[in-house]
Amino acid sequence: MIDVDSFVGEVYGRLKQGASRGYTHVLGYHPLLATRADTGEVLHIRFRTGKANTQRGVIRFVDELIARVRAAGAAGPILLRADTGFHNKALRVRLAAKGVQYSIGARVTKRIAAAISEIADDAWQTLTDYPATGVAQIAETVLDGERLIARRVRPLGCDAQGQLFDTWQHHALITNRTDTLSLVEAEHRQHAVVELAIRDVKDQALAHFPSGDFAANAAWTVIACLATSCAGPNCSASQTAPPDAREHTAAGCWNSPAASPATPAPSRYTCPPAGPGRPTTRPRSHTSARSQRSSDPAAPRARDDHQTRRTAGAPGRRPLPQGLDGPQPSHTLRRPARRHPTHTTPTSGRSPATPPQLDQNPPRS
């Protein structure tokens, strides 16, 4: 039994790529989520922009979801439940073609309201497990060849304040199941357990989206759902794992196996650093000559200036003439120092360094 729903992950920065406001008018993202009903494990998630419609990409999402579940070994019948946000004829056709049972809420449009109004009064069955604050009745009909189940609710007591007339509030769902009316309607109401899974992921890593990049936040969302599912008490992966692997720390990190004597183990746990990010340093394409300096103090000191990293194949570089400053290695070049010629002004019998002498007593006219 699989529950499909979406939620809004709120952000507060204006520089978050893809963050926008949707139907809730809250700035954030709008991921699509699928959970297992009995354990609350996240089976699939799709990261979307904040303004994405609830049904956006749901057909492809369901295709990937069913393929993933089948590949994991689910050979029995599959039931997919969703609310009125996924009321889509194309989605129901795709699920029926894959042999999947569905129970999807339907918006009470004019056609559905007209079909519900044609149900006879004696066809309505009163629910005995409904809270005492109201009364609820269910009935079913057929619309466009599909089974339409309706539930009408009337509040009682304090919950009835503000109503001028004793009217019914109608809710509808469309399904292809052949079980009894009471069973189908009761199991569809249990679709609300998906909100518990959403609460868990939003209460932990998805309380924020740390990066400003859309792809990085998408990866963060997937990893957060994996961590939440594996740290939960009902994780199916932890139940089938060896006993040593099921022991995890209070932080939710798996204990690493015993390290071999040749491999140093600086930490007992193999927890990744918090949050995605790029490495702080980039690998250098060359090694500095200073780092390769010999530990012997008597060894000749290697050149560590920028000129020692010029290769002979570099364009526009002239080889250093031999004998100018000693023999040079074939793989290094050094640009010869510029020599500016000394320009001297010829003078009549005076040295260039001696300034001309001026007569202190010029002749009078």
C-alpha cells in the first residue's frame, strides 16, 4: 500500500535557486513524495520548484515508483492512494494499465455533484467508527465507467455552530477496487498517515535546504529521506540487515566494520560531513618544487620561482642560451634578463659624468 502526496519545504533566503511561492503563498520548494503506508518509509521523492502544480510530473513519477517497487521484489497487488490534488484521468488510466489498484480523491465538480445527488436516500450507510462530533454516511455510484464512492458529513454539537441549515458536506473518491464499500472507504481515510512521514522528514534534515543551488538541494532531499527511513524503527532494510549493522548510534549513523590493521581508523563511525559541498581545495596539476625539496641540507636547492615551471613546448618561449648562467635542464627554461643599452651623449672634451661648468663672471656689454 503506497501513499503519494506533496509538501512545501519553506526557505527564507531570496537567493535559493528554484524557490518560489505556490498555492500556499509560502516561499520554498514543492517536492513530490511516495511512502509505504505500514512503515512510513520513503519509497520515492521528486524535488520540484515551489510554484510547481501538485500533479506536475506525477505520471512519470508513478512509472518510476512502480518500476522501483517491482524491482525490489513486490510481486503482489499494489494499492496507490492519493488525495484530490491528484484527481487526473490520465493517471488512473496509467495505473490501470500497470495492474495497480488505486484509490484517489476526486474534486466535487458539477458532474460529480450531479452524480451524487442521484443516489437514493436509502442507499446511504451510516459509519459507526466516525467521531461523535458529527455523523457520516457513505454510498457509491458509477461515473464514466469508474466506481465513485461518496461520503457526506454533517457536524453536530459545538462543531455545528455557524451553520444556518442542516446541510451535508460531500467528499468523493474514484477507485478500481472491487472490495466492499466500507473497506474501501475506511482504507482511503487512512491515507492521512502520509502526513506523519512528511512530519518526520521536515522535522529533521528537511527543516532547511542549505544550498543555493537547485541540484544540490535535490541531492540533499534524497539523502535526507534515505537517512530518515533507515533511522526509523520500522525500516525494512534494517530488519533484513545483519544484527551488527542494525545497531546504530544516537545520531543515526551506522557502525563501521572493524578496520584492517593496515588501514588506520581515525573514527569509529563513518558519518559523512553535514551537508553537501564542494572540496575546499582543488587538485593541482603540478607539484611545487619547494615541496619536492630534498631533506638533505647539503643537496642543491631546487628552483622554486615561477620560471622553473615553464616547459620547452610552451609557445612564445625562447630557449636559454647555454653558458649564460650555467647548464640548464632540458625541461626548464629561463627567460634571459633584459639588458637596456646605456645611451651616452657625446660632449666636447668633457666626461659624460662631469656636468658642464658655467662661467661665474659673464662679460658685461
